[in-house]
Amino acid sequence: MKKISYSGVLFISLLLFTVFIFCGTAFAETSSYYGGITPSQGCMVCHSDKDLEANGRSLYIDEAAYKNSVHGNVLCSECHLGFTISLPHPEAKGEPLRVAALACKDCHKDVYNEYKNSTHGKAALMGRADSASCADCHGAHYIKSLKNEETKEDFWASADEVCGKCHEDYWENYGDYYHGQAYKVGFKKAPTCWECHGYHNILSKDNPNSLISDANLYKTCEECHPGSNKAFADAYGPSIHELQEGFKTNIILKWLRGLFSWFPW
């Protein structure tokens, strides 16, 4: 009988190990309580029901729309941490939608590092349910890639939904002729809220690192207005949001607004 060499044993062991890992991964991806379908498909057994709800909140997911989203290949459980497709679902730690909204950090680490130090991020991570999470701005199951020009244009036009739904006063007061009014009538060169305030790194105006702090505002203006200086920013900056307040409190402005109601103040 021939002796099996040490290298032969090692080769066979590695081969069996590779087969085991491959089969185990394939099984994990396809097995479920619903007979060999993927975990996400398993979720859709229930969540494709348009009448499914809990605590007055719809739990319906449009599977086709989800598959066409930028996360179409991401398993439900990668965002909804702690959930399995066993029924009933095990008790998950934390508020389920909040947990899912903040699960973005596991894949989008660079963005999360900016967000966690922002005004929104600090408040959300301290447990404030009314502070903006990733999903509050980007959406949840049907997120489209901003590399697509049509999606990019739609997102540009959505500042009232992205920011205005929480910051109603600021949205209403975003009304100077060259910025707010121009944006609201669809002028493409007018800035959205995030073009001045920042994206994931939004900070309070009182923070010296904020894009709209007294020290940095002119640099932010300079992005669109080359040659902008501090005097320019200090003089015009306040009118971007406060012009509308003037129409409420100044009798003459109020009269002019009424007289020229056709003008897009």
C-alpha cells in the first residue's frame, strides 16, 4: 500500500475545507424556513402584503422597487440587525427603524465618521428620535444612486422634503430673491440647503468649524461667488433667511409686498 505524503494530506485537507466553507456560505445564503429561498425573499413572504402593519405603521415593501434600488442586493438582516425570518420575530434591541437607519455605518464608514460628529449625528446617537438619521434624508428601501443624473436632479429639487420637513421655519424663511426664491421656482444655479450648510458634517453656526460660522461663511459664499470676502458675507448673509422676517415686522415692506403680490418675494 502506498503511503500518502504529508503534502498530499495537506492538499486534501485544504480542498475539503474550501468545499466546506463554500457550501456553508451557499447554505447560509439560501436556506430559510420557507424552503431554500434567500433570507430577503423569506422576509417578502409577509412584507409583500400591502395590508401588513404594526402600531399603525405600514410594513409593506415593494419588492420590485427595492430590487431596483442601490441596495437591491443587500439582505434585509444587514440593516435590520437582530431580526431573523423565524416567526414570531425575536425581541430586537432598540427601536427597530432607528436601529436600521443607523446601520448604514457598517458599510459607509467614511460618511458615518463625518455624520457622528455633526449636529444631527450627535443628537441621534444620544437617543433623540427627532434628530435626522441617514434614512430621514436619503430614504429607506428605495434609495437610488446619485451617480444617476435623473436621480441627482430629483434629489436637488427635494430640499423641502429633505430639510424643510424638520426645519419648517428656516425653509419658509429661505426666501431672498437670489437664493431661496430662485431655488423654489427651480432655478438650477440656486443653492440647496446642504450646499451652504454641508451634507453629513452639518454643524451649528456657533461652532467655529461650521460652514456658516462667522469665520467661514465668506469661504462658503466663495464657492459660487468668486472673490467673496467677509464684508460681503456679513452684509448679505443674514438676508438669506431673515428677509422674510422683515416682511412680517416692517410695515413698509409689508405694504410693498401686498402692493406687488405678483412679484416672487
